[in-house]
Amino acid sequence: MDDTVTIICYGSRRLMTRKDAIKEFSTAAFCCGGSERDRYCSIVCGLNEGKMLVDDLWEWSNALSNLA
């Protein structure tokens, strides 16, 4: 599962392999707390769901999907 994904975090866009992104953002989530951990966990969840584009704005994504 080494496909390339797009990560948007703190407004910056990065291209990474899915494997590297999961490793990096899982580690980041483990090493921090609060809203920062929520951001990183949101990214990891999106990656584990197979999404090709993930961001750290989970609360907005969830709110918008509920309006559709």
C-alpha cells in the first residue's frame, strides 16, 4: 500500500507515500495531546480509510458531510 497521498496539515500540502504518512502522523499523534493530537488522528483515520486526500480539518469535513 505505497500509493501516493496528499496531506493538508496546518495549511501546508505534502505528497507522501501512504505508508510513510501513516508512520509519521501516528508517531506525531502519540507524542502530543489535545487539539494537535486530534489533527493528527484525523489524518491517520483518513489514510486508514483509503482516502487519497486527507486534511486536519475533521470537524469541518464532518459538519459539511452532514449537510449533504
